Amino acid sequence: MNTKSKSTGKYWLYFLVSFAALVVFLIFLPEWFWVTLPFLFTSLVYAFDWI
């Protein structure tokens, strides 16, 4: 079994940036907030190393 650990720091950064973009979109363009969801959830999955 491979137990090699990999760094997920950059994916957490991507998640935080995506989350900030989501908040900005919710404030200024609420009808377009869903555009940021794929980036948010993809970076979260990579940050938790689920893939």
C-alpha cells in the first residue's frame, strides 16, 4: 500500500481564493454565484486529497 503523503497547500489556497470569489459574486452578482461552484468544490476535493 502506498502511504506517500503529498502537499495539498496550494489546493487549500485555491479553495480560499475560490471561496472569496464566491462571496464577492454573492454580494455583487448573486445570479452568477454558481459559476464559482465548480472551482470551489474541485479545489476542496483536491485539498482533502480525496482523488
